[in-house]
Amino acid sequence: MYKVVKILSSTVVVSTLVLGSSAAYVATSSPNVQAAEQVQKWGHGEGGASGASSESDVNLKAETPWYNYEGYTTYDPSFTQDYNFVRALKYDNVSINGYKVDTGAKEEFDHNKKVYDTTVEFNSANEVVQITFFTKPDSVSKDTFKKAHTSNEITEEGKLGNGDGTFVTYDTNNGSYTAFFDQNDNLMEMTIGQ
């Protein structure tokens, strides 16, 4: 009788542990769900080097780094320092509010579209040739920005006219991006293009 009770109590403990783990797993969001919730909350983006779920390591393959940002870019400028954002810029694989620059497109400006606080420039074939977005004022210093983007090569750096600030242009695999800073060396705008 004592052995039967001991086995039953062990079964209950093991069942509780297993069920408890399942309940915790169900209650805990995966990184993809958390990122989706974050996008819904305040428009932050996400990036990565693999399209596979981080919950599974089966059949992982290398893919081009990517980054997707949805929402107002002036809400939280921290994404401009995100490692995945910087890497995705290098590989010309950043999407802002559903638009990505086509570095193979003919660079002629025909028309533009405003999405939140982002301007998307198109050519006559309706291909995206440039994306310009603003960032939260007085929140990211030039030094902080340059430190986050050290893995990408600076091709040009200079002053804007009339003492309006400075700019830094970085090379990507097939295009470039430029960061614009105000008179106090704070990031104010970025342009991704060819």
C-alpha cells in the first residue's frame, strides 16, 4: 500500500510539473509574438539574420539580415542604434512602414507618398528609390550614432548649409544611407537610398 501511494504521489508531482511547464509555456510569449505586441504598442521594429523561429534550431539556414519598422519613427529613436538595423542597412534590407528601397531601380524621382512621418520616393515605374524619416529630437547624439554604425563605412561627412548641422553618409552593399544631425549634433533625420 505504501508503494502504491508513493507511486501515485510521484505521478501527481510529475504531472503537476509537466502541466505547470505547459501552462507557463502557453502564458509566455515567443520572441516573435513579443515583437508583434511591441509593434502594436509603440511601432517598434524588429530584425534578424534568419527567417527561422528562434524557438527551433532545426533546418536553420543563413539569410540576409533584415529589419522591419512599422509606425512613427519619431516615437522611439533607439531602433537607429539596433544592431540588426545597422546590419540590415549594410545589406540594403530595411523596410520602413512596408516600403524598402529597390537598389536596382532606375534612380529618378517621380512622386512620393507620406506614411506616418516617413516619406517614400518612387520612380515612374513605381519602384522605391529613397526613404526619408525623422527621429525623435534631442535623443541620439552623433557620437552614439557613429559608434552604433562603426561596422558600416563612412563615405562622406560634412556640414549642412547655413549652419543647420552636419551629415554622415554610409556605404551599403548596393546603395547608401545618410544621417542628418542638428546644430547640437543630435540625430534628426535619416535617408536610405541608392
